[in-house]
Amino acid sequence: MKFILANDIGNDKFKILEPGMKEVTKIPSAYKWLTRKPSVHETDVTKNVVNLLDQLLVNITSESIDTLGLYMVGERAIQSADDVDNMDIEMSEKHTDDLPIINTLAYVAARAVQKDFEASGQLNSKLDVDVFMSSAIPASQHNVETAKHLENRFLKSPHTVIVYVGDKHVTVNLTFVKVKVTKEGIPALYNVFEGPLDMFEQYIEEYKEANKEKPMREFKGRKIMHVDIGSGTTEYTFTVGPNPKPDVCTGERQGVGHAIEEAIASMAQERMGLSINRQQFAKYIERPDEYPKDHKLAVKHLSIARKRQVKKILSDIQRKYVKTLSSEPEIICVYGGGSIEFKEDMYDKLKTFTDSVDAKLLWIPAKYAVEMNVKGLDILNQGILFKEDYKEVELV
């Protein structure tokens, strides 16, 4: 079996695309190491296979992680706040952290089980999988050595993952054949070049002279400052045409995750005994019907913390634009999960700044903002990185 993955390793969620997928798969960036297997509550094989990504329980053997053994991964891991590991947005670096390896191996193994079951109608005891994967790490952490380090953690030896499917299990042997780790922001540029018309609706409204039929053409060959507001970092990438200028690409530990950490701390002062992680807090925000009481309180505290992060990011954009990039960029392009949360407080202020320096602002709409990098990686997989292999892989 062969897999091709576009794998955007986010601080809060992994965003993953395979050839033919209509929607991006999102896996919470969390895992929980276990000393014993939990009880089995569902034995219907078909149900368990269908729900496998939400109920991920795996045993991992790999030279690339510190602790071998049993893990709950993703959605299943965050059902409890106890002993859950997620990305440390203050200190962690993605090329050395075990989380990208653990979650990626668990995802690929589980998907292999799902695809094999769909094809054969049964659980086979052993599967062998070849993987071709692209990914990206923050500009602030990316160089030749760090990219190669993460690539080699996947490539240097095979990995064995036992996937538990109710009271049964499947052993999946994973061999990563090719892995390419690039810089966050570069894949997103390719997504802009091939973006759908509604990606540019606000841009067309703001700039009457814009090409209304094919606005994406305006960005080819231009000098663009990318502002990718994530959970743990905000990445500032400078591109001229399709080419990054690595010496002036930087990143700062700012973003939605930092606002959430601050909001959790202040919320805990108001509600005694509160003990939650970032992913659980995000549930309070995203699912008001499910958490009505917690939603209202979370929104209040996040609103206050959000304004502090926005002030820092706006200050950084202005300083980097003028001092680091010598006011060269013609366009400032903003995207990432944080761009959704921060738009209300940021857009008008940033638009005033771009007007003052004779630049234009492209703010990617919420429906595309989170998936810019992963969709760009998929474009690179298909057209450049794994062109021949991509054609061979059976569409999902």
C-alpha cells in the first residue's frame, strides 16, 4: 500500500490531505501515554473502523521517539485533561518534539487499516505501507539542518504501529520512502496562485482596480509579506514571485495559543478547580451548544487576552515591514487560524497601515485561512515533489 500525505503539523491540530480528499482531515495535536490498555466498550468492527481516527489507540515502536509503547492520540487523548501531552508553544521546536512523529505514525497506520478494510471487507492482521510525505515547520525554526533532522526521523528506519480496533488489532509496518520538509508560508503561496475566486472577494471590494475575473494573477511575480498567524507562532515570510528570501523570514512566539493560555489562567481564577488544556478550551469556544455555560465565560476571557496578542502582532508587522524588509513588499497577505480569531481587532488597523505605505492587504477568508499550508503542500505533492507517485496512488 502506498500513501502520499500533505501534513501540516499545527500546534493545535494536524491538517492532512491525501490525493483525492475533498476535505482536510484535522487531528488534535495531543497524545497520552498509557501503561495499560483501556477497557473495550464497542466490538462492532465496522463501527470501530469508521470511527478509528476519533478513537485512536496505538502501540508504537520507532527509533525516532523517546518512549515506545501505548498511546491515545488526537481526539481520544483530549477527552481527559490528565497527563495529556501537547505542543509546548513556549519552548517546543517541531523538528525535535516527539508529537509530530507519534501523531503522524498513528494517523497513517489508522488510515491504512481503514483503506484496507474498505477494499477487502475484513481486518487483515498485518499491513505494509510506503509513505511519501511533505510537511513544513515555522520559518523561525527552519534551516537546512532542522529540516533534514525532521526528515531523517521519518526516513532513517521503518516504524511499527499496532492499531487497536475494539478487541482486535492490526500491525502496520510503515516505511517512509521520501519526505520533504519546507518552510511554513511557502506552500501557502502556491495556494494563493491557484486560489478560487471567492478567496479574493474582500480584496476585490477594497481595490476597485483589481482583476475581478482572475485576481490570483495579480500575485504572481509580486513581492509579498506573508503573515501566518498560528497557535504557537506567527510566521513572517517574504517572497518574490515563487521564491522565499530566507534571510529575512522570521517568526515570533505569538498567536491564538498564547491568548488561550492567558485566557485559561484568568478563567481559572474566576472558576475554582478549572483544569483544562488548549484543545479543551477551543471546544468551549467552537461548540457553544455543547458547552453553553463554559462558552460564555471562555469568550469573555479570550476577548481580553486576544487584544494583547493583536497589539503585539500589529507592532511586529509594522516594524518588520519597515525595518527588516525596507518597505519593499507590495502586498501583505494574512492567513492562519489566528487570522480568523484576530480579524475583528486587526483588519482595520492593518488596512490603515498598508494604505499608508502604498501596499495592499489580502486577508484570506476564514473558510480557507486554516488550510492554506496543507492545500499548498498538496499542490506541491501533485505538481512537483511526488508527481509520478501521485498519479499512481488510488484516489480516496
